[in-house]
Amino acid sequence: MRIPTVIEIPIFPLGTVLYPAGKLALRIFEPRYVDMTKACIRDNSVFGVCLIKAGFEAGTPAIPSDIGCSARIVEWDVPNPGLFNLQSQGESVFRLLERRTRPDGLIIGTIEYLDPPDPMSLPERFEPLQQLLTDLIKEIGEDNFAKPARLDDAAWVGYRLAELLPVSPERKQKLLEANDPLAVLQDIETMLKQLRDDR
């Protein structure tokens, strides 16, 4: 079992939830995040994505949720000076232990990486969810998902469906906090049933 690592990383509060191996496109223009982006590209380092508990993405620093996901920039371009278009990818779930705000408004968090769940094959009972995700990937396009696709991996299937579910960010946050592939898949089954019943 990996010993949790406590480190400091910049925190990017957003109105969306990022999961491990999830893709996240960002348009960066605020000076604090432009500087963060340059540092992450230069050092090949990560930043943390946390769902906003209070506040907004732009302007005054928002209050982030305590559980987030680290992100690494995998592609970028600079269409104009001071503007970055980023493609980033989720890596590891963490707990935000402390945070401080720099004078420029960037939040620096002391985080503790959580132990990832043990690798787990997708149980047979969840094969309908596997088929649903397979169909959605074909419909949406493989390029919108991290490669390689791991359709036999319980955690990968659960997180990809969690990204696509038409539910509130708060419900998606609960799935991130579960950090348990079977619990995530069971909750997704329940949410899908509720969505069908509400039609």
C-alpha cells in the first residue's frame, strides 16, 4: 500500500468535478492561473482541481471542497498573449488539509494523496453499465476520453459514467469522495434509475 504523500500544490476551484483519468479542457486568462500554468508546464508538475463550495470561478478566490483530484497538463496552445488553451488529465484523488491564498489570489493547498482503490475487474452484474459506456464513447467520440479505454476496469468505467451523468456537481462530488469503485457503480445504477423514473 502506498504511503500517503503530503505536498503543496496550487488549487484551481471549478464548478465541475474532475476524476482520475478524466479529461478537462480549460481556457486560462486570469493572471494567477496563467502564472500557475507556466509553472506547471515548465516543471511538469500538477495542480489540484476542487469543486467550488462557495464563490465563483473568476474574481475573488472561491472556497474549494476538501476532496479533489490532481491534474496534469498534457496539451496546450497560446492563441494570444496571456491566454492558454489547455487539455489536462486527472491523476489522483487527494484531501485538502490546509490552504492559503497568495497576494495574487492563487490558492496554495497542502494536500494528502489518498490511497487509490485496488485494481478491480468490472463485476458481471455491472455489464449493462459497461455496455452503456461503450455506446456513449461511440456516440460522443473516442477522442473525448483518456486513452487507453479500460472498459474492464471497474474504477475507470465508474468515473467515466460519473462524468457523463446529467446530475448536479454536488452529486458528482459524492462519487469522487467515495473512492470505492463498487460504491460508485452502485450509486450510478441508482441515479440512472431515478433519471428514468423522472422522465
